Amino acid sequence: MPTEILMPALSPTMEDGTLARWLVKEGDTVSSGDLIAEIETDKVIMEFEAVDEGVIGKLLVAEGSTGVKVNSPIAILLVDGESIGDVAERLVAPAKAELIDAPSTKPIETTPTDPAKQPKPSETERIFASPLARRIAAERGLDLATISGSGPRGRIVRVDVESARPAAQSLDTDGPKKAPPAVSAERIAALYADRETIEIPLDGMRKTIAARLTEAKQTIPHFYLRRDICLDPLMKFRADLNRQLERRGIKLSVNDFIIKACALALQQVPAANAVWAGDRILQLKPSDVAVAVAVEGGLFTPVIRDADTKTLGQLSGEMKDLATRARARKLAPGEYQGGSFAISNLGMFGIDNFDAVINPPHGAILAVGAGSRKPVVDDDGAIVVATMMSVTLSVDHRVIDGTLGAELLNAIKDNLESPMAMLA
């Protein structure tokens, strides 16, 4: 009997993907475990294996197709003796969208005070929405009736809910008023109709970044803590270590020390090693530290798990491996999801200081600026020249209060200014 090969869900939140490349053609024989396609999610390109054996009878989705829904058929697998003509009429239509009842937006011609004439649930309009979209809307207090769906048959999917804004509440005595509609893409394009432009379509990664960072700035109550850190002890210690490690092919970066310092600080201030989980705070025991890595068209935040227990050499090797595979978009979802804390280092680009946006559900992110030689006043009151680095800790006030955030940042500073103690 013919078997439909369905678009796989490669991560818990994936609703659609791009069929980047077929690794088979029609008529090829495949066995369980054979690679048949490359699937691109919002972050990575992953290889997809066959789970049954047979002959590829029909490829239903062309290479490069975007927005292919999870669990929709992408190919037909035939068994011996069958031909594609035998199943031409039963190629499967898209799966039914889940239905949820919602109040109708059309006027109902009844008298409000007449219970007998009130609309029944069966008379109300129905809204097509995925389960994930429904859950996110409920968490954010969004009315699905006000959201336009971009899925099949107008189905509301995750990205529609994540990009929607709650209706603004007016303080006028007239009651709440609707927020003004967002300016459409067509209207913006019209403003530049007489100028030469290049239109760059949004890929899955860019859409995800836009949705998550919009969510972060709209829903996370950020506050910021800043410190200057003297790097001279660390730079001397790093140079000595690298001379000793050279024959082993290890070269430690300043970023390796920052990762270690943050991981240890999360152990020294355990209450700050936490994430926001909607209706509760989850405090982590291990130090799982995410590090922002720039890639073409966006960024990844691969997570180094148990970073507090690893040596500087191990952190250096793991970070290099994660960064290389991130730039090649070869990370598995489990390698860039999770963690409670992130580091974003723009010092290598000469940026003195900046405020980073928290990556939900993390409780904080450390923005690292460049180290530069500056005049400072030492403990004896003398003016000396020292290498100083400015850092800013962005904190989610729902998870970490001001005093706790200050304790965490002070622990990071102490670790970096006493680097030898991090090896104890």
C-alpha cells in the first residue's frame, strides 16, 4: 500500500519549514534510514531520513518550497508492483485545521435582554487556529478574532500570534479603544516608489528573530546594570596560560574567560540562575550559558551546558565547534535552546558599550564592550593607565530584582578581575 512521506516536525515549535533540497529522485529505491531530503527550519538545515523502504513514486513538493506545513505530504512511497497511477486520485489534501469557537464579529439582530434570542454556540463564527497559536494567544490575552491568519484557509499559526499586538487601552471615560492599525507593507513601499530599492524577502530565521525580539521588548520589563571591569590581571594571566598551552594547540580568548566567569557567578548567586516560565520562576541548578554568534542573515545563541564544571580549554574547544556549526547552520535544536543566561560580545567590533535584548525565557543577558586603555584612579589615589572593559547586564525584573542583579554582576566582575581564582 502506498505510503505518504510527511513534512517532519524538527523542533517542538515548528509549524512549517522549507524543503531545501531533495536527496532522491522519482524512481529511486530507499530503505529505512536513507537520507532523502534536507529540511530548513527557522534556524537550521537538517537531514531527513526515510522510515520505510520502497520506491519514490512522486515528489509532491519542489525544492526550495517555503512554508511547507508540518505533517503535510511531501512525497509518495510505493511498494513493489505499484505505480504512481494507482494512487493519482488519492494524493492527500492538507490536514484539517483545528477549530475553536469564538464570538462572532458580525452584528446579531437580537434584543440583548431576551435570553431566548441569544446566539447559540453553533450560530457563532468559527476561527481556524493551531493549538500552539491558541495557547500563545491565551497567555498574552489576545483575541483570535482580531488576528489575521497566514496559514492554509486563513488558519492562524504561531507567527501570526507572535506578531500581533494587544489592543491599546485608552484612559478616556469612553472606555477602551482599539489600537490604530499597523502601517501596511504596501503603504511603506509606496513611500519609496520613486526610489531605487532592493526587496529582501524575510526567511524563517529573520521572521523568528523579529517575532521573538518584538515579544521581548514588549513583554519583558528590562532594567540595566553597568560596571567597568579592569582586564589587566586577566590579560597577563591569559598570556601566561596561552604560552603554556601552545604546544597542546589551545589558545584561550577573552570570551572563554567571560563564559567561565558568568557560569561561576550563576553558582555563586544561585537565585539569579533562573528563567521566567509564565506563571512561575524556574531556578536552574547547572550553569547553562548561551553565547550569541553572528551568522549570515541573523544570529544563533548556542548553549554551553554545565559551563561551570568545564575547564577553560574545554569551554574554548566547545565554543569554537558550536560557532563553526552555527555559521554553517548545522546545529541541532537542542544545542541552541535552553539556558538561563546569555552573553553578547561586540567588543571585537570596537563597540564600547551597548544594551542587549533579553532572549526569552532567560533571566538576563550580559552585553560586553571592548577593552581599551584608560586613565583610572588606583587604590592609592594615583592616576594610572589600565585596560578597562564596560559591561551591561540586562535583567528581567520579573525574575531578578535590582539587588540580586547587582550581586550577579559583582560576582562576574570579581571573577574576571581575579582570574586565577576561577581555576580553584
